[in-house]
Amino acid sequence: MPDVQPLVSDFVLKLKRRKVEGSHAVARQTAELLRSVVSQHRMGSSANQAAALADAVRVVGEQLIAANPIELAVGNIVRRVLHIIKEEDISSTAVGIEGLSVTVDSDDEYDSEHDDRPALSAAVLAAHARNALRAPSLQTLLEDIPVSPAISRTASSTGDSDGKSKSAGDKSSTRKLKHDVITAIGDLIDEIDSCYEPISEQAVELIHQNEVILTLGRSRTVKEFLYAAKEKKRSFRVFVAEGAPRYQGHVLAKELVEKGVQTTVITDSAVFAMISRVNMVIVGAHAIMANGGVIAPVGMNMVALAAQRHAVPFVVVAGSHKLCPLYPHNPEVLLNELKSPSDLLDFGEFSDCMNFSTQDGSPLLNVVNPTFDYVPPKLVSLFITDT
Amino acid sequence: MDIRRAPPSRAASGGVEPRFRQVGFVTAAEPARGPVAPAAASPTASDGLSPVMIPPPLIPVPAPAPASESLMPSSPPPASSYLLEVISDLDDYADDDDIDVSWARPPPPALPEPNKRDLTQTKNEHGPTSVAQKPKLSKAERRAIQESQRAAKAAAKEAGLKPTAMASDASTKISKQPKTAKTSLKKDVNQVNPPVASDKKTGERPPDKDRKKDIPQSRMQFDDAHRVVKAKKRSVVSQSEARNRVELFRHLPQYAHGTQLPDLESKFLQPDLMHPSVYKVGLQYLSGDISGGNARCIAMLLAFREAINDYSMPAEKILNRDLTAKISSYVSFLIECRPLSISMGNSIRFLKNRITKLPLALSESEAKVSLQSDIDRFINEKIIVADKVIVSHAVTKIRDDDVLLTFGSASVVEMIFDHAHELGKKFRVVVVDSRPNHEGQRLLRRLVAKGISCTYTHINAVSYIMHEVTRVFLGASSVLSNGTVYSRVGTALVAMVAHAFGVPVLVCCEAYKFHERVQLDSICFNELGDPDAISRVPRDESLSHLKNWAENENLHLLNLRYDITPSDYVSMLITDYGMLPPTSVPVIVIGSTDMDHLIIVVGFKFLPARIAVLTVHRTGHGTRAHMCTYAKSKAVYQQLMFSVFYSPSENSIFGIRRMADW
């Protein structure tokens, strides 16, 4: 553990100082960090190595989440890693069980009387293992995640049975577990990196000839999505709302134009005027909540409202690392971040005003510069993800 | 004042003829022009589906006698015969039409006239008598005469006479005056047809051409190469078209920014081109020094006032005509500098109308004085006083601890905040701003300097801030007759978000900005700003990625100036005539003749505007009036009944409710 601590605190610091931003970067780096946490983890000789590993990951994960609570991707990745540990553990157990089915059967009684867990029959275990071996679908992800306390229990109980059925301290199985987990995390990183491909494969189904697409700000997923459609020789036009005050729309416009996409940059305020001529709104997201609500760059809610008004489909593209199993409560405030007023006002021009204050000491001038918007699920027509 | 008009028509046409058809939201009736416009606008006496409004004929209001239902309009307007003539002239299609017309509006608001009773009397003796009287007529008398002439004409038309016949008929009656009246009348026709309006570029119009101009002219479409070339020949300002135009907006003019200014500045000293004050105003528009509907309108009117002051009539010309042509050329110059706002279009119409109606008998200096005082009064009554009235209404909607949101920088809204602050109300203002103009920053600066507590944010964050807002105050460039608000771009988004959050949206707009046109989206008419303004990113050089945007033909920048806000987002419209709900009935009082009778024009959301005479019953709370009007739907006349809540002390309608279908 001591070996990873500097790495962890370094990443925590980066998150706190907002040096790392954006779901993709955050998700990737979190996964890499957790991979090194796992690989540095010294497997004790205790029976439940999986639980110990999960605990180690959870401790690090809590630090990371606390460092920047609005980067929901961190939490998502930590949950995914915990899920991986559980899966690997179950699958290795299942392998063991197949060899020792008799032992497991005999263990059953013991299990059920000293544990609150329902009895695990070999069949159930096998089914579970099969489940775990499949690529994680959206459904299984969302279903399994809230069970994280149960994970440890599963791990511990199966570990117990493992320990009982096999000779204690089977080094090779521990090493195998660790190795499997590390490979699985590697796969997760690959998945995060390549999440654009399965998403953009669907582009041709949605974007047809001569369509007009509107987007706001810049999202790499959206960019890849549009590129994919362009590569399939679809010709379409894109309106890009610039996404003040970060002007990411300008970057997107530049990138699209390089690929020969007809692009028109509009101000954010012109969204309502233009949306009547738009066939589809395609946007990226910061996170997708469990209720289907979307945390997205600021301004998205008004785009969604305008799209709804004109019955224009509002499509959100997002990799699965942005799917978050939490339910939002007051997301506009609690899942938001206020940036510096200097994005909006020149300090030089308004510094004198900022000093004004009323009798009760509150300043006369406030500047509000939020980062995110919450788009309620009823405004979203379609989610496109990579799973 | 409408009372004045009515009797002559009856006399002239045998009592039944609707002598005037007033359309849309007109602030105050200008007796002369009102009548005519709608006739052309409504190809429809016969077909009920026309989108245009044909108010039913106005029945003369009985003298201040007790009100009764006898006031109802009696017959549909006889527009069809007129229309035929208009169509027959279709082939002659020149684009030097009247300018302001792209926003051709209903008659310019008239200034209230004091002596109405006199008028009703003078009216009876119209036609011949008027000739004799000509030399020293009071304004009211002059108007009465013109009214009667017009009535005569309308009658002639009704009877199916050819216009020429009519003209000659009229001219036999009264020396030359009818002709001028007639030309003005025809112009109106051109301008009113609704989807149309007319060409923006105008030049002088040779008098003999006038007559053939009856076709409703469509607004200048700048993707029509032929007409653009023609227009260019006349233009004073040489400007090159911007690069990388957005296809969807080819029909709107867009010139490379900054190309005109140096050229214009160099021409400043050439004497014959323009009056210097007009020239100056044009340059100020071009450079953006003057912006905002009211400011531009006032600047223009003052420039015209000065130009009129310095005007000297060339020999052998008629003042009315020559001056109108002059003004038209000024206007077309101003349009080249920046497209007219609706408010400017309306006030130009007012001024031209005044000029055309000047009696020939007036000497040049008298005419000039009269015009200048007209301009002064227009500015004062329609803008300055109107704003004060709006402020006094709006302030009643501000309570302590309110959080008021405004977008951009609207002069009226600012006055409202100032006034509420002076009254000692405790409230907070949220200023929402948008790129690229950042008008809100200037407003913010002024508000903070006055000690009003402010929150500043950009339009993307409007959904974030809307939670804490209790009222939204918005300004408008114009209000169209379906209740749609035409305003600075972004207004629709703010109103939409407020609507979604259940926050009341109050739109403040002077009635002189109202316009009878209907616009369904923000694309068919708009104004394009400088695209370079979008590529410039403030403060942070590292963020500007679009510096050389024009080099790539696939990349376009679009800087829209206006958008339209659907009427269902607007909770209330605050005008100088009171506070009205825009959704059901935008209502403007044309004039109230006395306490017992109101004449109002009503525009329903989907139905044409009507004129109705109200009978007012005084009740405990202010005055309640029942208004009956005909609304035509699918060729069936349907009577609608409204309850109008009218406050005599403030002379404003403060609510209208539809009672029930009869």
C-alpha cells in the first residue's frame, strides 16, 4: 500500500485542483490508478483476499470521489472495478466448485446456518458465474452496482467456502485472482478508450442525407459520431452553438470543417431561432443519472426545451463510463460547479463594482458561472451508449 | 377620433359603406391612412380563410347618446373589387417602392386631437365646401376634409368604378388635393399585404409611375440577383457582400463589416448627397454607436426634423411630393447603413403620412413648422410619455424581495428598475447577457452604480438561475399581431425557460412598435450581424480557434440579431395602453372618444383583427364594457363577446376576457 499512496494523493490533488477534467480523462486515469492499486496490493494469507482487495480499492475510491464529487465518472469506475473483483472472484470460485461439487454441497448447511445469506447451491453459483463471464451489459451493471456491500459478503462467504474446501493459503489462486483483476481493469481501460467506436457505428442509422444537426459545445463522442456519419458519405449540415463562456463549440466547428462537414457556428442565444430548421439535436453529456436525467454542459437544458418545443429529437451520446447509478437530488445545485467570474466579466472593468457591498455585507454584484445543467429525462429522446 | 371619420363615409357611400378598415395593432388611428390599408390586405371579403384581417366596417358611433348594441358592424368590407384592380397591375414590377415598408405598418399613430365634437360637425359639410375653406383650416378641419374625400373615393370604388374614373371624379370635386391623398392611399395598399410588405430599397418615385404601383410588393429578397443589382445602382453606400454566407439566410442582406465606414466617412463632406444630420445618424447606426429600438428611432426622427428645418422647396415642385421623396431617399440611405427596426418603420410611415396630408395651402415655412412639431409630439407622446406610462404600470408588479430577471439591455426595463428602486422597493435583478454584444454589461454597470443589487450571468446559465427568479421583464423590438414578440436574439430562450419554470414573463413594449404582420419563425425576416463578432473570443486568446474562418468554405458563422418569442411564453404585455395578456387578445385602444364609447381593435390569436365599438357600463370597480365584434371563421360570422375591463381614470384597458360564443 505505501507504494501507491503517493500516486493516489497526487491524483487526488489533481482532481481537487481541477487539473484533470472531463469524464473521459478522469475515468481513464482513475482506472489506471486503481490498476496500480490492485497490482501493488499485497495479498495477505487470510482466507478472503478478494474482500481485502475490494476494501483497498474502496478506500482509494472514497478519497477520489471526495476530491471532486461532481466528476461522477470516478465513482463509476470505482464501482466497475469493485464489480470486476467480485466477478473474478466468483468465476474462480465457480471453477473450484466444479471440481469440488461434493464439498460445496456439504458446505451448504454450514453456510446457511452461520450466514444470513441464502444458501448457495452449485446451480445458482454456476448461473452467477456465467452471468459474470458475459460482457457486462448495461442492465447487469445497474442491477449489480448497488449491491456493493453484498459484494464483500459474497466474496467473504465464497472465500470461506474456498478456504474450507481447499488448503488454506493457496498462493496460486490468489495470484490468479489478482492477475485476472488486473487484466480485467486493463480491458476496462481499453473499453473507455474505445467507447467511441460502438457509439459511432450507430451514426449511419440516425443521420441521413441532407439532415441538419444541432449540437452545443464540444464533446469528443459527438465529434466521432459525426465523423463516422461523414465517412459513410452522408452529407449533412451541422449547427454548432458555441457554448459560451468556454467556446468549445469553436473547437468542434474547426474539427468538423477539417473533415469537410458543412458547419455553421451560431451564438447560444440563437438556438431557439434555428431549432425550427434542425432535424436532430445530438449532444454529449457529463454524466447520465439513474433516473435518465443528464448532467451536461451548461446551456443544455434550454436546448432540450427548445428541441421539445419544436418536436426535434434530442439524442444524448455517452460512453458507458458516464452512466451513474445515483439518483439526482436538486442536481442543478448539488451536482454543479461554479467557475470563476472572470470568464464572464473583466475584472479590470468591474473590479470596483465587485467591492461594493450593501449594509448587510453582501456584495452588490454577484456573477454566476455554472458548469453544468441538468436535463430531466422527459426531454431526452434517445441515449446512445457503447454497450 | 374615429368618430370623426365615420359620418362622412356614411354620407358619401349612402350610409352603409365601411369607410375605413383599420388593421392590427395600431396605437392611435390616423384617420387618413387607416382605412385604406386593410382593403388591400384582405383579398377577402369573400373568403373567410384569409390570414389577413378585415375588420368589419365600423359603424359610426352614435353621438354620446346612451350606448346600445346598435353599434355593431353591419357589413363585410368590400375589398374584392379593389383587389382586382390591384392584381391587374401586376406586371409592372419595379423595385423602387416605398421603403419603410419592409415594415409597413398600420397607419402611424395619430396624435390625440382635442376637439372632436367640432369635427363631427364639420364633417357633414365635406366635398365642395372644403375647397372653399381651404386657405385657413385648422388641423382638424383639414383632416375632416381629407376624410370626406377618402370616403368619396371608397364609395366610388365600391360602386366598382375604375380608379382613374374615380380620380377624375375626385379631382373635379376638389382641385388637387385628392391626388395626393390618392397616392398615399395607393402606397398604403402596397405596403399592407401582410406576408409581403415591400421593397426596402427605394428611390425617388416619378409621379407618373405611381399609379401603376398597386401590386403588393414583397419584401426585398436579397437572393434575387436581379433586384439586388438594381438596388445596388441606387445605393449610396458601397459595400461588398460578406463571405461564406449561410445558405438559409441568403434572402437577408449581409455585408462585409467595416467596409462601408471608411467610404462613407470620406463622402461626408460631399454636399449634395445627404443632409449631414441624416448622414451622421447613418454612420452612427453603422458603427453601432446608436442601438436599441427607441434610441434609433429618436435619433432618426431628430435627424429628419433637422433636415426638414433646412429644407427648401425647389421651384416648380410640390412640397408634399418633393419632401416625401427626400425622406424616402434618406430612409433608403439609413437602410443601407442598417436595416430599419419596426419602430423606425412605423415612425417613418407616420412622418410620410403627415407630409402627404399637408394642405397645399400651407406656405413652406408653415408646413415645416407643422411637421417639426408633429415630430416632436410623436417622440414625446409615443416614446417618452409611453415609456413613463409603461413604467408606472410595471412598477405595480414589483414587490419587495422579488428577484427580477432581464435579458440584454432594454431601455424601458431599465427605467422600470430605476423607478422601482426610487420607490424604495427591495428587489434584486438578474442580468442575463449574451454574446457577442454583451449589452447586459452596460446595463449591469448602470444598475450597480445606482445601488441595485445585481446578479450577472450568461444565457446558457439561465436554467440555473431561473429557480430563484420571481419575474422576468423583457423588452421587445416589436409585437406582431399574433402576439408573437420580436426581440433581440435570446429573448425566446429566456421566455421559454421561464415558462418551463413557471415564472411570469412580462414583455414591455411601447404601442408604436406594434405591427400587424405575422411571422412564424425567426428565419423569414431577421437581421444579420457581423459574423466576425462571433469568431472573436473575449479575454482569452487561447480560446479563439476561428480566426481565419472565412478561408474555409465549409465553415459559416451566423450572427442573428433577432428572434421571435411565441405568444404562449408571454404572460403579460405591458404597453402604454395598459397591461394585456398577449395569448388570447392583444388589444389596443385606438382611441376613446368619450367615457361611454371605446373603439378598440382586437386581434385574436388566430383570427384577424376586428374593430368593435364598446359600450361601457360603469360598475363599482372601474368600468366594465361589453364588446361585440364579428369574427369570421370559415365564412360564418360568429359573434364573440368580451368583457373588457377598462379604467377610465387611466384610460387604459387592463384586462379582456372572452365571455362566450354567442
